[in-house]
Amino acid sequence: PRPPSPTQPHSAYDDLASSSPAAQPSFAPGSSSTSLDALLDSPDFVPLTHAATLLKTSTFSDLLTLCTDLHSSSLSLDSTMQTLVYENYSKFLSATDDVSQIGRSTGPALKSMSGLLTSIKSVGSSSASIESELSALRLSVKDKVLLLSGLRGLSDVLSLPDDIRSDVDKGLYCNAVDRWMRHKGALKEYGERFEALKTIGDKCEKFIEEVGERLKISFQSGEGSVRWLLEVGSALKKLGLTGWEASYSSSVSRAWSDSRPSPAS
């Protein structure tokens, strides 16, 4: 082709003819689609230069084949785009339905949560009221338990003289002394404020002292079984009485010897 004269109009073909094919990557018609895709995706691809190269180096048959391939690729691309648009639109509709469903379910859920919050507040209020009522009842029960314990202790104190005398009559001297030692402190502490308790304490103390002196005399005499002597010795030790320790070993030994059967002749 001839270059355009100054008086002739300038056409696109003139641009194609004047472009330099040296700087454009080559592509032969009939090559694989991978080579064509790589060429089209190349940052150095220039459409006009590539077209000029094809016009100069390809036959008419090659150009027709290339046009057919490009048209097929265009149709395939158009079909792919339509498929993508349809899939995206379907997903958009599905997402819209999901959002709507979430919106519809959120309303009842919020209502239920509001009802739950109201119920929790009601339970908290009821619990506080019950706790207030139970607090007063607990204090009342505590007072009654303390009163019951005090009454039981008072009953034991009132019957203390008879209980001590009963233990002495049965020979349970340690029990009698234990009863007295268990209530001795309380009787002395409250006896200063209550005359009845002071009377009981004085009576029991006097009786225990008399019993202790009698036991000490009986113990020093060495009469009685080994069990009786051990019982009396333990009681005298708890009472803190003295003057009987010297004869303790001899009395127990003599009682032990007397309790052994004599050998057969």
C-alpha cells in the first residue's frame, strides 16, 4: 500500500500499515488458544500493531480462520458472562431471602428475649423478697435453737445433784466427777447472778468434797477390788485431792494378789 498523500483522507488501514511489527509479539494464525490468550494478556500487546503484523504476514485464509476463532471465543465469553450473571443473581436472591428470613426470625427472638428479661427481673425480685422473709425466719430459728440448747443445759443442771448421787450409789465415781467438772465452771459463773444456780453449785460441790474424803479414806485402807481401786484413784485424781498417792501402788498390788486364785496343794 502507498502512504497517503496530503490531499487524501487518513484511514485506520494507514495506521496499521505504518505500525512497526518488530516491537509486537508474534502470533501465527492456527496456533493454540493458550498462545493467543497469553498474547492478549501480555502487557506489551498493542491491537493496531498486532493487526498490521497479521495483515502483512498472513494469508486471507489464515485471517478468515482467525476471525472465526475470535468470533467463537467472543460467543463463548458472552455465554460465560451470562452464566456468571445468572449465578450471581441467583445467589443475590438467595442471600436476600436469607436476610429476610433472619429479619423475620429476629423479631420473635427479640420479643422472647424481652420476655425472658422481664421474667428474670421478676424472679430476682421474688428471690429478694423470699430472702428477706427467710432472713427473719433464720434469726428466729437460731434464737429458738439457742433457747432449746439453754433449756437442755438448764435441765441437766437442775438434775445434777440427783445424777451425781445416783452415780455414787452405783459406784460410778468417775462419772460423778465428770458431771461435776463439766458443769462446775458454768455454775460458778452464773451462780453469782442466779441464786438457784448458786444453791445447786454449792450443794454439788459440798457433796463431791464429802464423797472425795470418804473415797480417800476407803482407798487408804486398801479394801476393795482392783477395778474399784482404779475407779476411785481416777476420781480422786480428777478432783485434785492429795494424800492418797503413797498407798496407791501397794493397795492395787494387794488387791491384785488377793484376786488371784491360790495354787492347788
